[in-house]
Amino acid sequence: TVQGRFLQEQFEKAKGDDSYHFLFVIFHRPAYTIGTRHSPRSSERELATVLEGYQQRCIQEGRTLQLVVLMGHNHIYYRTRRNGVTYIVTGGGGATLYDVHPKEGTVPGDAWGVGYHYVLVTINRSEIEFKVMPIPTLGEGRN
């Protein structure tokens, strides 16, 4: 597909340039989630498989390029790492929040929560930090 070729070109460009430490990919719908709504579709799972293959190639070739996938659609926070790729569902921007089922699909090291939030991403050369930032609501007595 056209999108597949584009993704392959971007990956090869980033992989071949030592100044790249991170490659961010944005999905609307999540490839992995523990939210009670909107299970992953086959198209997102297939794309995740492709990205995880890219990440494994980097590891095998000794490249430090890290793939990070930011996703929405589910109104929760969920971070997981699968086959070297970091996936973050960040859907706490203001719509009605969903419940989570952490016993269904989490792996060791996952983090999750339900609440209005955004994710602060800090990059310092070859290091990256993700920090969940809660959004105060009027219900909490703030305005």
C-alpha cells in the first residue's frame, strides 16, 4: 500500500541516521488497550506487528532508535511496552472517561489510570520520559 511504503521509507531514513533517537507514530485507535470500550481492530494490530518488526531489526543491528506510538480513542491512560515499542493510550482530554480492565491484557511494567490528563514527553538527547499530568476539574473545587 501507499501508506506501507511511506512508513517503510520513514523508518529506513530514521534507522540510517544516528542523530535520530526516537520515531513517533500516531494512531487514532489503539493497537493495545485495557479500556472497556473500543477493542483494537485488526488493522491497528497489523500495523503494531510491522512496527515491532522494525524495532526488533534496530535491536538486532545495534541501533538505539526507539519507536513510540501515541494513541487515543479510548478515554483512559494506558502505557505498555511490546517487543521493544512503547505504546501510550492518552484519551483523558475531556470527554466521558471509560473504565479499565487491567487483568485483561496487561504485561509486567504496564501503567494505567482513569482520569482527565495529558502526557508530558521530555526528551533529553537519547533519553525519554513520559509523565502523566492530571487535569484539575471543577468538581475538585478548582476553576
